[in-house]
Amino acid sequence: MTLWDLKQGTSATVQSFVSSLESSYRTRLSELGFHPGELISCVLSPSLGAPKLYRVNNSVYSLDDSVASLIKVGSSVGKSTGTSVGSMAGSLAGTGE
Amino acid sequence: MSKTILIGSPNSGKSLLFNRLTGLNQKVANFPGVTVDINSGKSLAHPDNVFLDFPGAYSLQTISGEEKIAVEAFYLALQDPQTSSVICVVDVTRLEKGLIFALQVINACAEHQKPLIIAANMIDVLNQHSLNLDAAGLEKALKVPVIEVSAKSGSGIEQLQEQAINHRDLPTTYSSDIIASDESVTHRQAQQLAMNFGPKGDLLINAQTRLDEFFLHSWFGGISFLVIMYLLFQSIFTWAAPVMDGVESILQLMSEFILPLLPAGAISDFTADALFGGIGAFLVFVPQIFVLTLVVGMLEDSGYLARAAVICHKPLRLFGLTGKSFIPMLSSVACAIPGIYAARTVDSPRKRWLTYLAIPLMPCSARLPVYSLLIAAFIPATSMFGGLIGWQGLAMFGIYVFGIVCGLLVTALVSKTSKAMQSDLPFVLEMPPYRLPSWRPLFRNAWNRSKHFVTKAGKVIFLVTVVIWLLGYFPNQGASLGESWLGQVGQWIEPVFAPFGLDWKYGVAILTSFLAREVFVGTLGTLFGIEGGEENIISLAEHIQNSGLPIGAGFALLVFFSIALQCVSTLAVLRRETGSWRLPTQLFVSYSILAYAAAWLTFVIVEAIAS
């Protein structure tokens, strides 16, 4: 399943990128938050194949099928709650936690 | 003299902050990638310190040529001994994304031993929604000063100015905990920091999503897009009309006051024909430029433009373009030059090249005086629903659509037949938050654009007008325009424009308009002024009506002006952006031929229908 298959209001975790995606774009998508392990919500899926809106933490990006279909995701986790989930919450020394 | 670098993610409010710090008027908008050059300005509070505003970047690891240039310039500036501090601007409403970039900047500053300050911008948005940023906690975690600022309201700016001065050239020690070489570690750190110190809850993003559900709805989104675009063009007429009438009345009063004071002869004729007739005819249209820039600025500032890019992406893809082409194309409606610069935000080289082909066909504001003049001469000024729908506004909408359609057809044709630069970049566009426009920068920008239009185009128009007047007035002191030097030249070129019903006066006006389109109005105003010889200035549209110009010729002129590339500045900027004269030359020649052929065809069709 790819990110493009995600239905509006559902979320899924990024698993990997399709191997044909150039490494520089892979890095950029990761920096934008489309990072393996990250939970992505599809907030809007207009009809007629228009680009869909995906939420990553507190940012929203519009991706068209040419790129969203290159991001592999796990099975969707039902209705999105709209809450960001830090799936790979690493510890950070000295952050005042 | 010390320097402070201003850097941040696209759309983090960096340019507005730069304006606050320096008092300059750099263009500001609410979509990613407005700053395309490195701007510099002296600090208002400490003139011995200069701020350098770098283009917004998502990352210091680049994927496009433009990003590479900006990032290399940033590293070069870090090596400059005069660079005393760096300010990284972070949008606190999207803290994690900003922090990913800030952590990379911290890394770079640590490497070059430069002190860094984080400007936590848009704090006013958090305050409005009773949300908080734990700036002290973030500062402690990063071991870097974090100053809460609002570039929009001005809060925290003074503190940031002081910090930039006090912090400069201080020995810097960065926490080894936050220096990461691996991007996945940086990502996790940013996520953790945002979670610990950032605003809690989804209030802002939920409000944004609700508006997106409307503005990007399959039906309502499309309808609202069309309505917004239609209102944009109607506003050019309905909002600007009273001011235009005012300018015209002032010019009329001035001419009535000044002309009787002048001795009869060449000076009086020059003042009436060249100054009031030529330059005056052009000044009347300045309010329209102001309104157009203001309305496009409102759309940019509100965050709507990015949604319009999403709406247009699928249709534009049919023509070989991308949704990102929409922003430079709409900017070109104000002026092709910022449009060409804005095309740098189109990251795919092929799509950027195709966008360059479309930009000169976008109906820019320099065409506006020509369109307005011809529409006023040929279309009745009747309106319905309190000026909401008027025939002249509809005609303007129609001619604007015509230019846009021509641009799209050209890109579709070239995209289908050319294989140049086939490798492509994917479409990823960040959706900026919706914001109420900041009125002061908007009005300032519209004012500056109008001023620029008057001073820059005005100089050319003045020179051309004087030359045209001298050639048209002598050797017979304005007794007969047809027998003047200009008349003789004009009759020689008349056969070129005769196929679409234009006499030599229009031919001369078209030739002069190849310097800049708006010169057409000034030249025609001067020529009719000399020919009419009257001291009362009547509107140029009335002169055209009285001249008996066939309706087919009027439409042919509209078509000619919507296609021909009559702008020296556009050609020069295209040359600068593409690095050679090849593309500007190709566009100039092909669009001139296309304009001529389309104008002739229009004349034939309209005259056939009219008769």
C-alpha cells in the first residue's frame, strides 16, 4: 500500500520508499517528515485525482500521485484523530524532560 | 561593520522580520519561496550592523540548483570574518519542521564558530489561541538564545536587535547533545523538542483543515476559485474607477489652469499634447495598477495562493506545467518580472522552462492601460448589481482569460513536441496557515509598485512622448500631423498594420510600445493631441471613438497586445535567469509573428460578423 492509497481521515505509518525514488528526494521527503516510522494522516482527498493533503505533525503538505505513490505505508489505522504521534520518540539528554 | 545572517525555512516570516529589523520594503507573501535573492539592509537600531536575508530553505542538504546556490552562499557568509551572528527564524506554529532546519543551522554554526540566535516567530498567533511556547526550556535544551518575536505585530523585535548586537562575536559553545550528523537523529531530536516545548493541541491545524475542506472541496473549491479570480478582475474596474475619474478630473483642472497662462505656440502645444495628452493619459491608469497589486497581495498573504496552486495542479499538468507554476503565472498578472523570479520556486527545470514560456503571455499590468483604453472605447460602461457585474469588467476578464489560454496552449504544444530536460521533480507543496493579511505591508507594496510603474515606465514614456511630439509637430508647427516628419515615417510603415484595419498613427504607437507596452497609450495620446489641436483635453477613449477605428481593428489590437512580447525588461530578466539570449530571442520572434497572425485573423472574423 502506498501513501496515495490512504483514504481521507485515515492514518498510516511510513515504511519505506520505492527504490526508484532518487536518494536526494528521499532525504528531502524525510526532512519534511515523511520519514520511515512516522504516522501520516490524509486530511483531504479531493476527487478527480487532484493532489491530496497529508498531515505530518503540525505541517500539512500537498502531494500528487507521482510522489505519494512512491512512499510505502503500513495498513491504515482508521479514522484520524488529528493528533500528531511521535512514533520514534528518541530521548534527548539535557532537554529538561 | 558587522553582519548578521537571517536564515529560516520557507514561509517562516523571515522577510517580514527583515523588514522590521531594517525598515526596508522587501516583498512579503504567505507562500513558500518569496525571497529569491540575498537582500541586505542596515539595522534600524544599530546602523553599524547589516542584516543579510537569505532565501528560505527546507534543508542545508540541497536537491535543486537554486537551493545549492543559496546554501553555498550561506556557508560562504559563515566563513566571512565580518559575519558576527546568525539568526535562525522558526515558525512556532510549525515548530518541529522549523527545528529540523534550525538543528542543521546549529551544526553549521558550531563548525564555523559563529553565535546563533533562534527567533521564535509568529508568537502572536499562539497568544491569540491561548497557546504557549516554553522558550526558556527550549533555550536551555539547545544552549542557544531563543527570542519570542512577532514580525507581524513587532513584539520582541527590540530584544532581538539587542541580542544580535550583544551576542556578536561571543565565544560559542554548542551542546554536543544536539550536534548530529545523521538526519534521522536530527529528525527525532526536533520531534522530541517540539513535543516538550512547543504548543500543545491541534487547534491551529484543525482550523486550517476546516478551511481547506471548503477551499479544496471538489466542487466548492473550484467554484470559489473562479469567483475569487473573477472578483479580482472586476475589482480592477469597480474599485479603481472613482480614483481614475479623480485623476482625470485633476488633470483636466490643471490643464484648464495652466494652458491659458502659457504663450500660444510650441510651448503651449507641447504642454497640451505631450504632457497632458501623452503622460496624463498614462497616469490615469495608475490606480488600476495599485488595486491589482493590492488584491494579488491579499491573496498571497492570506495563504490562499498555495490552495489555488493545488486546485490548478491537475489541470496545469495537462499543459505540461505544475501547480507550482500557478504562483509565478499569477504574479505575472501584476508584472512579468517578479513572475520570472518567482518561477525559481518551480523546482523541476523542465517545468520552470515551460513556465517561462507562459509568463510573457500572462496579462501583466503594463497591458492594463492598453486593454482599459480599448475596452472603454468599444464596450459600453453599463453594469448590474451595484457594479458587481459590468460589461467592461466581463470584457477585461475575457481578454485576461484569452492571454492565459494562449500561454497554456503554447506550453502544451511545446511540452508534447520537445523532449528537453525530461527528468522531473515530484510535486510536494507545503500548505501555509491561513492568515489575515497584514495591511500595512500590502498597501506599502502596492504603493511601491505603482510608484515604480510611474517612475520607471514614466521616464521611458516621457522620452518617447517628447520624441514623438517633436517628430509629429515639426516641420509645420502642428498644422498637419499627416505632413509632419512622423507622418511621413508613419505612412511608410502603414502597410504593415493596414491588414488589421489600423492607420499609421496606431502603427507608430505599436512600434514605440515595443520598448514597453504602456508607451502605446502615451504615444497615441500625444498623436491625437497634436491632431486635435484643442486645448480642452478629452479622454483618449473618446479620441479613438471619434477616429472611426473599426471594431475589428479594436479587437485585433487587443489580441496583438495580449500575445506580443513588448517589454525590454522582461527580455533582460529572462536572459539573466536562463544565462543566455537564446530563450528571450526565441520568445520575442515567435510571439511577434504569432501576435501579428492572430490579430489579422481576429480582424477578419470580427469584421465579417459585424458586417
